[in-house]
Amino acid sequence: MDPEFWFGKSVFLTGHTGFKGSWLSLWLQCLGAEVVGYGLEPPTKPALYELARVGEGMTSISGDVRDRSHLQSVIAQQQPEIVLHLAAQPIVRESYRNPVDTFSTNVMGTVHLLEAVRHVEGIRAVVCITSDKCYDNKEWLWGYREYEPMGGRDPYSSSKGCAELVAKAYRTSFLEGDRNPRGSVAVATARAGNVIGGGDWASDRLVPDILRSLAAGERLLVRNPQAVRPWQHVLDPLNGYLVLAERLYLDGETYSGGWNFGPPVSNSRSVQWVVEHLLSLFGAPGLWQQDERSQPYEDIQLSLDSSKARQRLKWNAHLGLETALEWVAAWMRALQSGSDMRDMSEAQIREFMNVMQAATQAHTEMARFVTSQTPAGLEQAQLFELTPDATMVRRVDGTIVYWNHHAEAVYGWSKDEAIGRVSHALLRTEFPGSLEAMENQLLTNGSWEGDLVHTTREGKRLNVRSYWAVQSGQALSNAAVVEVNRI
């Protein structure tokens, strides 16, 4: 995300009073954008929108996306360049209680928004936020890719799948190319995982439920402790939305369509793991039990494959789950101590941007290193993402400079967590013989192949067939080693 791009840009944001909308509004204000928000009153008491005084740095307009005429008149009056559509009914269990409201908000709200866009001149980019639950979930272990079919068994998931189809229909029928007499509008949809962060008090969400139980001193009732979710800090997908909007604005239809912004595989953890970790951060381990009452259906396993965003947008998730939960705990402690929550929220945004900048610098250094040390250069390194095996690039001393997404899946550490670590120590490698003899063979012959034992983040021992390759003639001190590990 380029901070300079957003300075002075006119942005229309629906759902700005909600949890994600409030964080995005604050971030855009920090970047110097001219933000107009359109939404209902904050959906919870307390609310991030009020605690962080989000409305102070933007124009806030009260309105319902189900009110087509009002929405259209507001957009026509504001004449934005970029539209970010977050307004939604976001809770699965609420969709069972109020399916009509869920469909009317999530489906017809999207229709009304895009219908308004096609009648306003000057809009260049639209990003409609849906959900990872838009997919027809088969409970697969691997992540869904953008081309896979929409679906959803519950009203919420179904409504998000419908919203995706609405966006595609408007994009291809009315908005792109010469179909729109007011100028082509690039339209994309964005799908993220289960977002967490400070300031979320929505009902029937795990982290807010944990925080409420702690505040009340009560034992938490957990509905589905074994359900696995792709958890991510709210700033990670918001960064993806901003990067996507930039590309739509600058390059148009090249970046239209659906995009996944999911966390690394290492962030996909069970509900029970998240409960126990967050409770321990507040000094209350074990203060939970399973809710034995009958529950409406919810997906047990669901994850996203974000390879497209990593490759084409150069987007990466930056916060591991442990860090994300620590940020949530820090935000809540600041609230409890009476801190200024706008200052606290903006501080976390600045910290996140510093993390992004540091990661970009690290990846640039890695690219420079790989380019200089491997015959195929950076293009070859990018191809490592397409390999079906856990692949890393490291120095001979074991320092990791590249870590592909299959390595994330197999071993459990994200790319950002692995880069800079010593592979032999990280994976607790058990060698079949002398490491010195293996390295001598590697430098002499250009390769080594054999069986190793690695240990995953969760403590599982894996027998792997490992292949090491290095460009012959390189000095031991600076050689780059490509290591491919197959289970």
C-alpha cells in the first residue's frame, strides 16, 4: 500500500460505523484521504466508532444501503473517486434470526450501491467487501481460490455468495469498458477470514465473547471448540483492500474480479486454541467450557488461498495470530486504563505500517540476495510459490531468506516469522550424518539429497525427503541454498 497515493483522494465508505469500517476510516484519515462515510448508527454499545472518535476526521452521513434513492442521491452529491463498500449484516447466527434483513442488506444493499455508482460520473474504482464464507464450502483442508463456486448453507454465507454474483453482473453488464457512458469503473470483490482487533463488541463473535466473559468474571461458553478458522488481525485485510483499490484506480479492469486476503496457514487455529491463548494473556487460563446446547449449523473448516494477491498485488499478511491477539489485549488494557482510544488506535495503525515497511525492506533484500546468488534470479524465486513442496532459500549457515506458502502450511510458521531464522534451529533438524560432510558435498557437487527429520511448530515430527541445491563455485560464506522438502 502506497501512503502517498491516498493523500487527498475522495473516498466514499459504506458501513463506516462498524468495526472494520471504523478501523478503515481511521486509517484513511491517517493517510490524508477525504473520507465520506455512509452508514447506520454504531451497531454496538460500546463501539469503536465512538470510543476512538472516528467521526471527527471525516464527513459522516446517516443512511441505510437498503434505501436506494437516498444512497444514490448522497453518492451523486459527494462525487467520490473511490468507493469502498463494507456495509453489511456480518453475523452468521444473526442471519438465522433475521434472514430477510440479512439478504436485503447484503444482497440488495450491494445492488443499490452499484446501481448508484453507474449513474455517477468520476468514480474510477469500487471494492465490495464480502466474506470467506461466500464459497460453496466442502470442508476441504486446502484453501479456496477465487475461481471456485459461490455458495453458503446459512443465510449469511449465502447472502455473501449472492453479493459476489451481483458485483460480477454489474461489472460485466454495466460498469466496465464502453458499457458505462459515464466512464469505465473497475470493480472488485474482496474476501477475508475471521478478523479480530480492538474495539469489536459484536454479539456471537468469539473474541468479543471472551472479553465480555472476562469483564463479567464469568466462565465462557464455547459453541464449537474444534472448529478451525482463518484468524487475522483486522489491519491485514484492510491493507489488502487499500492495495486493491489503488491498483483498480491506476490500472483499471486488469485488477477487477474477486480477491482473497486470508491469513497465513499458521493462523488457522481451532476456536479452543484462540480461547485458551487469549484467556492466558489476561491471566485467566481455563475459564471456559463447551456449550452443550443445540446450535445452528456453522462451517467447521474453511480457509482461503491468497496466492493471487501475493503474486499480483504483492500483498502479504504481516501479523501472526499470537501477535494479533497481543494487540487485541493491549488495546483492551489501554481502554481499561482510561487512555485516549483514538490515539491508541492510530498508534496501532502506525505500528502496523512500520511492520509493513520493515517487511518490504526485508523482502527487497531477500530478492536482491536471491537474484545475485541463483542462476534464475528472482523469477525463479517467484516460481517457488507454485511448487507443491515446502521450499525455502537459505544461506549455508541456515539463515532463511525465502519461505514459500507450502512451507507455511507444512511447518506452521508464517513467511514473516521464518525469514531471518536459522532453519536447522527452527525446524530442530535431525541429520542422517555429519552436517559438515553434507555441506562439503553440497558445495563440491552443487547438490545434496537425503532424508531428514523436521519438527513443526505444533511439535509434530516429520520425515522428509530433502533436496539442497547451490550454484557451483560460490564461496561458503555467501552461497544461496535452495532447499526443497517433501513429506
